[in-house]
Amino acid sequence: MSLFTFKSNEGSLLEKLSDFNSLFFPAYCLGCASGLVKGEDTLCTRCILELPHTGYIHSPNNPVKEKFAGRLPMRFAWAFLKFRKTGVVQKLLHQLKYNNCPEVGVRLGRIFGHLIKASAFDQEFDLIIPMPLHRSRQRHRGYNQSSMFADGLAQVLSVPWFENIVSRQVNTVTQTKKTKVERWENVRTAFRIHEPDAVRDQRILLVDDVITTGASIEACGQLMLDHGCKELSIACIAEAQ
């Protein structure tokens, strides 16, 4: 038996075992709970097609970019999806953050990465950095949800991502019901850069899960600019309406 024949038979056997496993332990879409068919991953094709895109990647002066006007200089500012209560995006984010489903973040990152690449923006970044979680929250959750999104983006864009360049030193309280000034004060000193040389002269894509007021992104982004970041852009899974 030739090596080629052996590898072909091995591949065929693994495929059959995978099909057998799927028969008795079927995978389900984390968006609608329908069974996934062969070739689908985490989300079914229907859920992917029905994701409520913002379309901001095609709009230079979109609402997310305008949110930071006069506050934080940046090249690109995008939110991938529209967040609506009781919608599929809320369900996916709940799965990602509270149901131990990091694969949701990776899958959404890959989908958005393909949109960025199709729009010819894939050569615009040198480094992807996820918004950090305080160590107590990350220890409780087991992972940083923004890192999962960064991982998916990096897989498609072929851009490195790093989780430990910046950390969240203060476990800030909720921003709900705070004024704009109070929100800024709540996060102004929350972040620390551990490797200044890693951000200096780099075109950085800072990524987060949901953007609301933008106060945390502003504080973290400004810190990177203060340490010599050449160009800052942001991308979030969803924008809260």
C-alpha cells in the first residue's frame, strides 16, 4: 500500500467517524437551535444570511465614527451588526458571554473578516488588540469574548492579535445611568499598557463586543495613541441601538 493510499484511506475513515458522531451527537446552530448540516460551523446558513448588518464598512462617516468625532482620532470605526433586544444578535452575544460559547465570537470574527477583506481593507492593519477584561471577570468567564472576535478576524485577515499588551487594571462598575462625564471618569485610568514597543508605529485595530457610549474604547484607544500608535481603528461585533 502506497503512502498516498494510506493517507487517503485515513482521511476517508476520519470523515466517516465524523459523520457517525454527527448522527448520534448532532451539532446545533447557536442562533436558532436548528441542526447544522455538513459544512456548517456554529451558525446555520440561514442565520448567517439573516444577520442584521450595519453596512458601516461601506460608510466612512457612519454613526460609530461620528460617536468619536472630536474625542478620538481614528482611521476606521465599524460595528458589524445591529443589536436589538430579543433579536438573534442579543442571543448570540448571550451565548458568547454567559453560556461558555467562545466559538460564537470566533465565527462572527471570521464572517466580518471576510467582509473587511472583500472591501479591500485587509492590508490596513498591523496588529489586532482586543479590549481587555479585568482578570477577575476573565477568570470567572474563562476567556475574553473580545479576544474570540479578534481571533476570528486574525484568521481571515492574516494579521497577528495579542491579548496581553494592554490590561484592565480597574474592575469598573456599570456605566448604566451615568452621565457622559461620569462614564469617562469611570474608565479614565482603567487601562495599562505592558509592552509600549509593541504598539509604537503600529496600525492597530482595537476590537470589542458591543459599543454603547464608547467611553472604554476611548480611554483604551487614547492610551495606545499616547504610546505612539501610528493609526487607530476600531471594530465591534455590535452597536447597541
